[in-house]
Amino acid sequence: MTAIKPYAALALQIAARSVESLPDRAAASAQMLAMIGEIGPKLRASSIFIQQYGGSPVRLAVLPEYFLTSYPGRISIPDFAEKAALDMDGPEYEALGEVAAAQNLYLAGNAYERDPHFPRLYFQTSFVVAPSGKVVLRYRRLNSMFAPTPHDVWSKYLDIYGLDGVFPVARTEIGNLAAIASEEILYPEIARAHALRGAEIFVHSSSEIGSPLATPKQIARRARAFENIAYVVSANTAGIEGTAMPLASADGHSVVIDYKGVPLAEAGPGETFTAFADLDVSALRAQRRKPGMTNFLARQRLELFAPVYGGPSPQPADSLIADGALVTPDRDHFLRVQEQVIDRLSKEGLI
């Protein structure tokens, strides 16, 4: 493989901005585009400082979860899809592409997105935009408590996108990138699936509670890095504007973690660029090629687990397909499904 010079990665901690109180899609889109316009100067100023400070150019920047819209709240799924979910070729992605091109970096983030194959639904999408301005990675969150996922329309989704569309890895000149969305960092299977497909850097957009105590996500980020010999670049929100929730409820702890599970830089609360550090992908690749106890990827024995993982799934696939047709769920659908799963597992003596 071609050697990759070390470069700086940045987890840009900015506030998400809710669209819940806006009247319609036009107003929501205008606010989103205005916010993207604000991100460009913030990235430029941050990148200049980081290169002057440490000497390495910023080639990768990660934005927080749902930074353009915040979470949907109690807005119905079809109404939120209409009001705030991005189109796959929409003006918001074009604007983000212009930001990435202007700064000559890979720009990762997370947004709710419509897919013409699945009308009246939306998916939570983690994306990577290349310096060319093109989207080179589009990953749909696979495990969500409150939103549709590809697994809920699994048979149709797999027919359309295949496994490459479920666990995409972008092979780029800065390394192999894969995305993990929000609380999915708590699910080791997702990170491992990406790593087994070649991922070296996990871009993790989140909006989570920060605490002086070690939170589950903080612990999980380090574990996912260590067990997969992968970098984690994780951007949290600096609060959420425009909701009744106290602003700083989801704030702080954006972080860059190396492939040994060691945090290299971590942000405090508020909008900040201070979670930045150099990534040495060539060193990561050398580590993955060393025989030894800590080479966890080379020591995987997947046949051991295939019978267990290949058995009945606790959470059923295709919960939003009935008689071959898509079902538009109400907000409580996913909670009802989980209640049914818990009841079944209890009756089977598994919990």
C-alpha cells in the first residue's frame, strides 16, 4: 500500500439547531443551508490554527449527529421526512461538498435523509464528502430505538443496495473510512463488521450526554478502537438550540482516539475545535501486520460465532414490510416491537 503521511483529524464540536418550530420545508432548508454557510468559516479558522500549531494539515473533519435539524421529537415520521429529511442529491449535500472542496478535506457528518425507494420514511445517514465535493460514503444507521432503519425494510433494502450499501467502506488517500452513528458505538458487531471489510478510521457523529463520570459511549469508543486496531474520530454536539431541553444537555467530550484505544485529544463543553490530533495510518497498518496477542483482527475465529449470530434475531427484520408493501409506522411502533421482543425472550427463558 502507498504510505500515507500523518495528517490532522478534527472533531468539530458545534451546536445542533432544531427545525421543530419552523413552519415548513422551505424554512427548514433555508436554516440548514445557513448553518452550512456558518460551518465553512469555522472549519477554515480551525484548520489554519491546527496546522500552525502542530504542522499537519487537516484532512478529515467530523461534524456531530443531526447537526442540521436536531432529533425529530414527536413529529410523525412522514411529516418529518417531508419537512426536514435531506434528499440524496439535495442542495444541502451540494453545499457541504463546497465546504469540503474549499478546505481540501474529507467532511463527515450525520443527517436524516429521504430515499426514493422508501417513500414516507427516512433514514439516519452518516456521510463522508470528499474534497472533490462528492459523497463517497453513505451509511444508514442500522440500530435505532425511534427511527426506521435498513433492518426494518431488510429484504427490500438488501435487494437494492447489497451488503456494500449496508456496511460501506470508503477507500481514500487518507485511509479507509467507515461510519458509526451515535449510540451504535455501543454495538461491537457494527464496528467489527466495518473493520472486517477494511475500515481503518471510524467517523462517529453523536449527540450525547457529557459527564465527568465515564459514560457508556466514552468507554465504548475506546473499546471499539482497541479491539479493531482503528482510529475513532467522534464529534459530539455543543448542545441543541431551539428546543425546550436545556442547551448543554448534550455537550462535550468530542474526542480523537488512536488505534490502541488511547484518547489523543478531547474537548470540554461548548463550541470548540480542540478535539484534534494527528492520525498515522501507516503506523496503524504496520500494527495490523504484526503477529502477536494484540492483533485482534488476525485472531478472529468467526466460525465459532456464526451459528449463534445466524440464528433467530431478537429484533425482527422487515418490521415495516407487510405483504410485500412498505408500512408507515407511528412513533410508538418501535417501542411496541421492543416490548414484543422482551416478552418473547422472557417466555423462552433467555432473559
